[in-house]
Amino acid sequence: MFELNNTIRDYHWGSQSQISDLLGLQTTTNPQAELWLGAHPGCPSRLADDGRGLDSVISNDPTGTLGADIAERYGKLPFLFKVLSAAQPLSIQVHPTLEQARARFAKENAAGKALDAADRNYRDDNHKPEMLYALTDFVALSGFRQPKDIIDDLELLAPKLEAEGQLALATLGKCLREDHGLAAALEYVLNCPLDIATVVQQICAAIQQHTILNERAQFAELVRINQIYPGDAGVLVALLLNLVFLKPGQVISLAAGNVHAYLRGLGIEVMANSDNVLRGGLTSKHIDVPELLDVSIARPSAPPLLEAQVLSDSSVVFQPEFDEFQLQVVTGAEGSHAVPLQLHGAGILLCTDGEFLVQGATKQVRLNRGESLFLCASQLPATVTGDGAKSSRLFAASAQRA
């Protein structure tokens, strides 16, 4: 068992204090966007006792740390665990399949493109499915709406716009009525021959001026996004996507090809250990429209909410369709009884409230609020025992059984 020190990434969209408030950490003047827990080489956790990077600890003994099965399947820790705090929208984005990532990473390598090049699309050869557990009310965009619903919205907006805006929405509606209409609509928005900034500003001004429009959540969200990214094409992309409101404890699971964006809120995020992101708006980073269009799955889909598997009164586990990760949540509902950890291979544990005693095969460690732990596979089976407080909560991420 290794207690961990972890780094908070200060991306501009992060809140000032949500992560430190959650974990009882010292506040800073920088944005607090993501706390990374894991062995990603870009920002590995470090052992609290000697400062070694978790990535090097695992690479020096993959079988001993990960277990034989996970070491053979992946050769590294297959997941990345984050606490994510969004005060502003993240980019409109999509992630590739495993096959796409492998082929296109190799292609960019063969072309001699540096791994840290600003215009590089693929920074590793892995896919990046992910899921997010909402700690607060959380708002996101995920997947495409039904074309008919989008067309209905366009017909409400168009009469309120000037000529250029009306032309853009008429063309967008025509795209949506075609075969593969959502793909055509996304391509039109991202490659619009008109002044997209003017069109977006006309739409948002009309929403603000007409109460009947501003009362619609989908429209009101466009205005909110436009205040942060004025005139950005991503504002109009947001009209094509499902607006999702998560309550605390709800989970969304995002597969390859799902066009999405987190808009605001605090959550626990677990994903495959990758940094492959294709962006389509609401960002100052590299945008490759043809690549994004090729990777996106442009068909209507309901928000991909993931139901918990109930293990006991104090323990649930979320298992998405991806083998690389799962998330167990243990609370204080059963008082101070020992709760089995449902880990396969190595696990990462984070206590967000209260105190838990982690009992492994040969060792035990006490975790308090804000503390985290890397649990080697050799310490399984393991249990956690809470302090009896109902508010106590611990998250445990690991791979799934094949």
C-alpha cells in the first residue's frame, strides 16, 4: 500500500476552490481544474514516503503491483482517476476507438510529428472512454439530439434573426433533413461559409430578448456558453447535442465517438489511461475538423447514464462497457462494519469525507478526508471500515475482470 501525493492541474476552466473545499486542501490563486490520481506519464501521482512516480514504481514491477492478469493485458495501470471541477465549459470533444488511436498515432509518428506538437491529434496509441460520477449538480452535453427536435428549435429561432442568421439556420435545417443529416449538420456548423460569429451572436441576442425562448433550457445554455466563448462555433454545436443535468450520485459513461462537453460542476472522473482528444470548439487548442468528423458517431442517442450495481447498503459499483476501469463508492451507511473492496488488480482509493481503515492482505492504512492510496494487487482481498459517520465516503477505482 502506497499513500499518494497528487497534482492539481490548473486549466483555465477550473474553479478556484471546489477541489480544495471537497478534500480539505490548501486553496490557491490558480484555477483548480483536475486532480490526477494515477500513473499517466504526463502527471503521475507520487509516493508520499519517497517521492517516486507511480508510473516508475509500476514499470519496475508490473506483475507485483498490477497483478499478473492486468500486467499481461495492459502492461501498465489501465485507468486514470481524476477529481474534475468545471467552472466554465470544457471543449466540444470526441475520443477515438482503440483501433483508430493505434493506427493514427503510428501515422503521426511516421510523419515525424513531435509528441508535444501543438497540432498533434494523437499523443498515445490508446482509446479514452470515460465516466463521470457527479458530486454536485453537474451539467454536460452528450451525444446528438433527434433531428426533428433540433429542426423545431431552428424554426422557433429563425424568425427572430436577421438575414444571415436566417440563411444559416435554413441551411442547417436542410442538412438535418438529409440522409446522415446530423453528420451534415455538424460539418456545416464547423465549416460554415458564413460569418459564424455573427450568426451565433444573433441567436443569443434573440434568446435574451424573447422570454419564451430564454425559458427553454437548451436555449438558455447557448447564451451562458456564448458569454464565455463569444461567437464560437461550439455554441451552435451545443444546439445539436443533448443537454444533460446530473444530480449528485448519478453517472454518465462516454464511449468513443460520443461528441460531448462538460459545462459545469464537480465530479469524480475515471477513464482509460490516454490523452487523445479531438476538439471542435470552445477551446483555444488545436482543432482538426476533418479528423473530428471522421471519428464522431453522428446519430441520435439518449444521454448514456450508467446505473449502479448495489453491493450492500453502503457500497455500490459502476461498471461501464469498458474493461479498463470501474468505480466503487463506499459510504458510512452501515456504520463501522468492514466492507469488501471489489477490486481486480491494483486499485486507487480516495477518501472525500470521514475516515476509513483500509485492511489489505498483510498491511493496513488509515485514510482521512483528502488522502489517497495505491493498493497493489498483492494486498487483495481487502476491506474498508468507515468511522460510523453517514457522511463518510470513499471512492475506489480499478480495472474490471475480462
